[in-house]
Amino acid sequence: MSDVVRWLREHRESNLEKLFDFLRIPSISTDPAFREKIDEAAGWMANRLKEAGCTKVEVIPTKGHPLVYGEWMGAPGKPTVLVYGH
């Protein structure tokens, strides 16, 4: 079994709880009444990226909703991964 699979199995419950914490934030992007919750969700994600080891994390304001950017450049020559959540 790979180290990644082993880690995922060992941390399954805590990772699921983190996901559920995120899902509990009512970040309804189409309703202006939830604007603060959109910002809260962006902050939550930025904190998780920092915890994961990203060396550069930014919450970038836009005219619409914020973007969350995380960067880790610790594996030169390895592929780039883009994660998009909607």
C-alpha cells in the first residue's frame, strides 16, 4: 500500500470532519445575504492550504467572489495540479 493511501486511511475520520465543517458554511454564492459566509469559506480554505504545507496562500478579492490561491513549489520538474471548486 502506498504512503498516500495509508495516510488517507489513517486520517479518514478527521479529513471527513474537516470536509463537513466546510460544507456547513452556508456560502450560497447567488444570494448577497450570504456574502460574509463566502468570505468565511474562502478563509477556511486558505487555512487548510496553509495546514497542507502551501508556502504561498492568498485570498484574492475580485469584483465578485474571492479567489483562493495556494502554491507549493517543492517538487521541481513534477506536474502542476489545479483544483477548482464551484
